[in-house]
Amino acid sequence: MKKMKRIFHVIVALSILSCSDDILDKDPVSSFPAQGYYKTSADAQAGVYGIYAAAQSTFRTNFSFWGEGRADAVDTRHSGDPQALLQNTLNRTTSSASWNNIYETISRANYAIKYIPDVFEGGSEFGLQLEGQARALRALSYFYAVRLWGDVPFILEPYESIDQDLFLERTDKETVLDQIVADLVFAAENCRESYGGERDRILFTQGGAQALLTKVYMWRHEYDSAIASAEAVMQNNLYSLVSIGDWSKIFTSGYSNESIFEVGYNETQTNSLRVLYALGSDSHYFPSEKFRDSFEEGDARKDLIYDTTVEAPRKIWKFFGQGFNDESPDPSANNIVLLRLADIILLKAEAHEALGETAEALTLLNLIRSRAGLPNLDESTATEMYGDVASAILHERSIELSYEGHRWFDLVRTGKAIEVMNPINGISDEGNILWPLHEDALNRNPNLEQNSYYQ
């Protein structure tokens, strides 16, 4: 088969962007060749902002399909991906099994990582922080890829010549994870501590890289490393837990002190939050009965997460505010919060418990419980209520982080996916935990082999 003669293009912002401009205030993006483009610092910054634009497309719907659609907190009446994911009938035509947007983001990042050093002489601080952002975004993309498909094609160079091999086989996921860690360590050292104002939440900072590192270390069960990176986040004065009175604003307004990294959207660059959660009887997802029954009495978050005024709620209003009643199917301009402090605190609690440091784990768990108006747990009470402290932490994550795109990955990371989901949809094979490769990828690349469960 002849190699493709089409050279991949990177998408960057039309306008030349200054370092003080908000990336969401820019005009729509347009395509042109990346080769030869990176000549000035403004070009380099525009190229990095183009990676963020690609991430907008990646996560606009899939953050929920990937992180919630196969888990136990949602129910659905919709065909297509919502039904296939929940009923565990994924196949090679399932839309969310496509990795095209992920690899578009990786492609743009690879251009930036290669060419930014050529723009700046002598290790410029500005050049290093731009490269750090590009590496963090590449790491974020590959982290989703390995959690979804396992071994994946591993590309670290931009495609610029027909002599390059476009038909790569899959690389062992641990090798990819090693690079993810390396990219995030670089980002944690070279991104800026702060960009000022709202940009601290929609650009990768040092704290954002450390937070993502925490999640990667926890995925690999490297608990000491996870604790160290989580401590770096918790000691960062950019981040603090908000009060329960401001909890909804984390999602409805965005840019809260608790937020670490958000995928930014606006009226032009939009996402699918409304269609996913907010259209009442016609939204993709509504709270499952199991989820509704899992709340402890007195949990102040319950009324903030879904419509508790009806017996069979069909609306998740966490992202739009309590009492939200707008049935418009219009796209949403709300940001999608991918990383926040409560997530990192609970991961640190989980790491301490895995190392037998139960007292430290309970202290962190109770930080989040206390904000929600719940009594502190000791080891005996946690065991009585949830079986053990680790299960109490996992339950707390299911409530605190509900519908934010974490539940499925939590179940897989903790080895609970089959135990929890088998009674719901019959999943019983470890190979079924991965997503199938989409037929588009298989048709384009003859060297790809479908995940074994779906062959």
C-alpha cells in the first residue's frame, strides 16, 4: 500500500496572539502548513493555543462518554453511544471509540515541541514555558488514549515527509506512560507558576502539570510519587477548597480557586454539556437509581447535583445551577473542569490508605466530607458503612466528582469495574474494559490490530 502523500497540517489561531491575550477571545481557527510557520515568539504562542483549540474538540462530548458512560452513576434513554456504553455493547463503529481528535491534539503538540526551541535562543524562559504547555497537552492526550485503548500508536515527531512511516503499530502502554510522566515532569518544571487571573485555570501551569502527574501516578499505583505530586498541588497558593455555598460555581461560572485545569469554551467555541445532562427527559444521561440511593442523609451536595424535586429525575443541573430549567438544546459555553483540588485531595487519601497510612487518609477524606455537611469518619465507622476505608474514599469520589468524567476511570484504576458493573450490564472479561479500535483507524492503518475482546 502506498504511503499517504498528504502531510499533516497543524491548526493555529488566525490572529497573532500576544502573551497577555485570552485564548478564548480569538477568532475561529483556520488550517495552514505548520512547516516553516514557527518563526517568531508570536507564532510559537499561536501554535500552542492551537493545541488548546484541538483539546476543545476532544473533550466537548467525550469527557462524559469516556469517563461516565460506562459507569454506574448514569442512566439513559438514548440510542447510539449512550446506550452502547451503558449496556456494554461497544463495537468498532461506536463514535466514542474514535481517537481522531486525540491524535489531532498530539499532532499539533508535536509540531510545537519540535519547533519552539528553534524560535528561542539560549533556553528562553518564555520558550520553555510554551514547550511545557505543549508537553502537558500531549501528555493529557496520551493519558486518555492508554486508559481507553491500552497499547496505542506512539508518535513524538510531526509528520512532515512522505518518507516517514505513517502506518505505525501499537506501542506498549507502559512505554507511553513513561513518556507521559517525562512530559509532565518537564511541564511542572517549565510552565509558569501563574499566568494571572482566569488564564491560571485554562492554561497549563506548574500546578496543573503536578495535578495531572498525580492522576498518572495513581493509575500506575505509584503511591509515594502520587503523594509527593499531590502535596505540591495542595501547597500551591493558587488552589483552595471553596465553601459549599460556592461549590456550584466551580462548574456554572468556572475559574474558581478550587479549579486547577479547565478546557475553556465560549459562545463560539462550545461543548455538549446541555445535550449530555441538561435537557430533562431528552438529555443523554440522567442520575441512575443506584447513584441517587448512594447519598448519606444530610449531604448538602445532593440538591446541587440533580433535580431532587421529582420522583424520577431526568436532569443533572450540577453544571448549570440548582433549579436550572432551560430546555434549549443549544451548545454550552461553560468550561469543562478536568482537574480540581478535591480530586487531588481524595487521590492523596487513596494513596495513603494503600500504603497503610489510614490516619492520613481519613484526615483528607474528612476534609471533603465536612464541606458537604457530613460527619467525620473514623476507621471503624468507614468500615461499618462502606466495608473499608478505601471503599469509603471511592464512594466519596463518586459523589464529589459526579458526572465530571472520573467514575469509569476510578472503577478501572481500583480494579472494581467488573465487580460494580457486572450486575448492571454483564461485563465479565478484563479485555472488555478497554474500548475497541474504531473502524476508521483500522481501515486507514493496516498495521493496527483490534483489541482482542472485539476481534
